[in-house]
Amino acid sequence: MYRSLRRPTSRRGFMKATAAAMAAGLPLSSALRIEAMAQESSPTANIAGTSLKILQWSHFVPSYDTWFDAFAQAWGEANDVEVTVDHINTAEVPTTIAAELSAGEGHDLVEHISSLAQYEKSMLPMNDLLAEASARHGEQLGMCAANSYNPTTDTYYGFVHGYAPDPGNYRKGLWETVELPDGPSTWDELLSGGTRIRSEQGVQLGIGMSNEIDSRMAAQTLIWAFGGAIQDENENVTVNSPEVIEAVAYMADLFKNTMTEEVFGWTAASNNQLLIAGQASYILNSISAFRTAQEAQPDVAADVFFKEPLVGPAGAERALAHGHAVFNYQIPNYSPNSATAQEFILHLVENYYDACVESKYYNFPAWPDLTPELLVDGGWLDVDQFGADPPDKLAPMKTANDWTVNLGWPGPANAAIGEVFNLPTIPNMMARAATGLATPEESVAQAEEEINAIFETWRGEGLIGGGS
């Protein structure tokens, strides 16, 4: 039986914590809600007197970090837990986690925006915690579960509390000039329309081919649309296929006709920056660039609209996307505060209504029942309270749960895929063909060799299946 072991907080403590939240930049309404949520938290273990050190990425919608830090501190104050939160650039998270695991000390709770299954043996299994969250909130979204589950070991190596969809972002005014006022719907239209926009107006597309996470996601989306995959459902490497070769050849054409060489040196922020500066006709990204543009470049923001994933040769059923950010918490085995970390995760999930709102609808919940207002007709995405014009500009994301799949689909988000996705292997496969350093066939064959070696290593560790 679950019961609260929380120590009561005085009215003075409540007011002090509320004032601290307001001093951090939160409005009174958010500060009061944070404190009310903290007072209502009900830990199921005696965590009083412990500490919790959290490491996570710097959110692409800064208001979320402001809210989260105050949220975590208020929970700590209410439960006699000393909480510290460290935010770093998302590109630095995997290496930082690896260094802490090697040292055997560091943060108690770590979060990345993609699956890091390769660290499974160094992390606390989350099976029981997932079961508890689902007992409280209903069924977890299948894609979120698949991004943290290893079927070979029957282990949840992480806990996904939410994700951000990865739609197309397009400049309506630019696409109107090439007779596509609603933006491109297919990869063929992206190439033909993007070519005209580049040649007639000098504005390029923004799809990277560099060692960063957005480039990897874009390449994976393209491969799926052409009918290919890095692995099959049984964890066998399938990257060297006619479909993947065709996708690589397409990317080479797209680069030559619509982009510049800067895409080979991009960071995860580069496509956002290009769009906000008014220099991109189309990017693959979450809504964060749009939210930033609303404040920094409102004229550009007014012209930015969204599209579901583009349809390729494989048809509408393969018009898929990985979550642009999949919020995956892991608890290192070395942590002496694992019970505290688990209680905090449950508290965050319990209050995902606020996480969704404070992220300006960037964070979609892993348990959809927590925010029914998000996806219903006439709900938050149809009537944006954060100034989208028209108010239903975000409506294409209402179907995101249908077209968002896990890393490594149609197989699981296993350790091998986790490592591949943390390396430049897939963007390099695209870039070699785009720059003429290799033919599409040669480039795919090289990628296959690299990926096979990674899969064999993890198969030897007993963490993935396949091999037949």
C-alpha cells in the first residue's frame, strides 16, 4: 500500500518557496501551482534527508527550464530533499554520462533526448517504476515505451516521460511562389519546390548532414520514407538495400539543388537559426524554432507553418518520424539516491499537465491521459494560448502519436542503434554521396560495414538479438 511519508511544510516555508519561484522569473500563477503540487506530492519511500543531483539537456524552449528548476526545488523543499539541477548542451550529454559512469560517481538522475541503450548494464532497471506509473495513469504511449525497452533482456533501461514531435517547418510565403501554398507534402515536392525557391529567391533548405542529432533524425526519416531501415524487426542489419541507396541518391540531389556546404558543419541549433533568420524555406524540427522566432523575429514566425512527415516512394504508411526529442531518464547504478530519483520522476509525470503548458506544448506526455486537452478538437493545438497566428497553426501535431515511431524502428531501440545514433555514421553516409566522395552504393556499403561491427559487438554483450 502506498502512503505519504512527506514531512509537512509550514505556511512560512510555502510562501518562501513561492517567492523564490517568482524571483526565478515565473508568474505568480505558475509559482503557486508549483508549490501546490509540491505539497500534494506523496512519496512512497522515506526519502527525507537525502539528496538528488539531476543532469539534463538545456531545453529548446527556455521557459521550460525556468519552470522545471523551480518545480524540482519546491518538491525538494516539501520532502526534505536537497535538489540540484545541471543543464548542459544536449550534444554534451552522452559523453558526460559516459564519463560519470566510468568514474563511478556523478548525478543521480540523467536525461538525454534520445535512447542510450548502450548504457543499460550501468543503469537501474525501470520496469517496476514504469509499472507503477502506468497503474496510476493508464497505458504508456507505445512509441515512448519502445524507446526505453530492450526485448532481449526484458529490461526498461530508461524511463521516457514525454517527447517532442518532429514535423516539417516551412515558410508559407516562399512556397506560395512555387504553387505549393500548403508546403510540400512529398519528398518529390520538397526537391522540385525547394529547387525553384533556391534558384529564384536564393533561400535554401535546412536539412543537415553533420555529426549532430537533427542530421541523424532527418536521415532516418528519409530512409523510412523510401522503404528502407537500418535494421529489421529482428535486429538484423538491413541498411545496404536498394531503398536506402535510393534515399542516399535523393539526398545528394537535394543538396546539389537546394542547399549549401554549411550543412556539413551544422550543430543541432543551426537549422533553427537559419529558419529564425529567414534564410530557410523548410527544416525538419520541433516547434522550438517557431517559439523562438515569435519573440526574436515575429515576421518570420508569422510565416512559419507545419507539416506532417513527407510521403516518399514507400507510401503514406512509411511517412514516419522519430521523436525530435524523446525525454529519457536513466538512474546510474552508482547512485545512492535511486529511491529519491524514482519518486521525483513519479512526481513529474503526475504533473505533466504543467510540463506540457510550461514548455509551450513542446513536451507531449508519454501517458496521453494526463493532458487530454492537448490533442482533442478545439483543444490546445487548435487554439494556441501562446500567440500562434492563426491559432490553429500547431494542429498538424494532433496526429503526431500516429506517425512518431521509436529509434531503430521497425526493430527496437537497442544498444547497437543507440551507439549508431550517437555517431556520425548515418549523416556521413549521406554526405559522402552528396559531396561526390563516393557513389550512393559505395557510401551505403561503407556504412553497412561500420554498423555491422557495432551490432556484432553488442550481440557479443548479449544485449541485442538477431544475427540470423
